[in-house]
Amino acid sequence: MSLRAFDAAQIRQFIEAGFVRVDRAFPRTLADAGRDYLWADSGCDREEPATWTRPVVRLGDYPQEPFRLAVNTPRLHGAFDDLVGAGRWLPRGSLGTFPIRFPIPDDPGDAGWHVDASFQGADGEWRINVTSRGRALLMLFLFSDVGDADAPTRIRVGSHRDVAKLLAPAGERGLEFMELARLLDVTAERPQALATGEAGTVYLCHPFLVHAAQMHRGAAGSTPRFMAQPPLLEATPLRLQRDDADYSPVEAAIRESLDLR
């Protein structure tokens, strides 16, 4: 059974800032067990920093028990209900891509500001539209302790509001990933936040939130950053017009950005 996760002030923060941080969203023991799988698949020896030769190693989807349990805690299910709406999201059986970031003083080559694409158009390109077809939330699951120097994801606070305005004229077809990325300078003056926290922390983000990776700036041999970044998939499409006005916070944020009444 899910539990209510947020009070009215936290819901308002999500609508205005575009994200909310959930401390102790899943137990540290699951993060520790999950890292064992990730180290085994990384091609690196956790005890030998000399084997850490690349700034980022990307690993695929993980359905093993630590990951499956981490994404299905009662607290997170309550959070999904609070932000997306009960019955409007699909439970996950796994956690998605893990970009492991190592303390290597090289450009990782993937640190541009962007919004994650959510569906594939008829042209085969990955796209984003104003109702966030295919994605209800962007989620950041911390599987290691992440401080300011440990390659925390950068977030442009409130940028989801600008993105809604960029997407609205494109209608249902939306914009291609790079097409939207080229327009994101309008968010450059937004305040920046860092997705830091202890292992077990989860950031639940509006699907339009502008974010970016960065280089791991810790000292040589310091702890790599382990984080999953799966989407929460929709069970029913987001809607910006409802007869009963029962808008989720994700929908309400888009409506407010577009001055819909």
C-alpha cells in the first residue's frame, strides 16, 4: 500500500521548482548491494583506482532484487501517486541506465544541458512534446553518497516552465531532442541546484526539467558516483484539459506555465 509522501508545501515546491528531493527513499543496504552488481559489470576493480581509466562507464537496465526493491518502496509509490496521480503511472521492475562517474580529470563528453526525450516519432527521432508523451517523471536514484565534488547532476531550477512554453507551439508532434536542446539558452539564467545526498536519496523531477551531467571533481581515488536515471512511465497520458479539473502536480506545472484556465 502506498503512503502519502508530500505535504502541500512540498507539492508546491515541485510545481514551481520542478523537482523534489526524497531522503531515505530506499534503504542504504539496497544501494550497497546494488553497487556490487555494478562494480562487477564495470570492468573496473573497486580496490584498484589504476583500473579506473574512463570518466564515465554506462551500464544497462538492472532488474535484480536490490534495484527492483529500491524503486518499489511504499514511500516512493506514495510519491508517485502524489505527483502523477494514483493509477496514472506504471510500476517499474528494474532501474534504467547507470552512468558511473569516476574521478578522472577528462571531459566526459556528455555534460550538455538537455531535457530527456520520451517517445520516438514517425521519423525515428526521439522527441518531447507538451504533454510529455511516454514519460511521467524523470528520476535520479543515488546509489552512492554524492557530494558537491562527486559529479552531482546539475539542475536548472524552474526550467521546466520555460520548456513547456518552448514545446507548446510544436503540439502533439513535439520537438526532436537536439532541436529542443538548441533552444535551452532561455533557461541559462535559472538558479542551479545539485543532486547531492546520501545513498538512498531520490530526486523526482518534472519530465521537462533541464539538467546536465558534469565531471567528477573528487581527488584521484575518491569514491565514484553511482546513480540510476530511469523514467517513470505513464499508465494514462498526461492531460492539460480535464472535465473534473483533477490535475496532477506534473500537469498543473505545465498548465501554470502556459497560463491555462
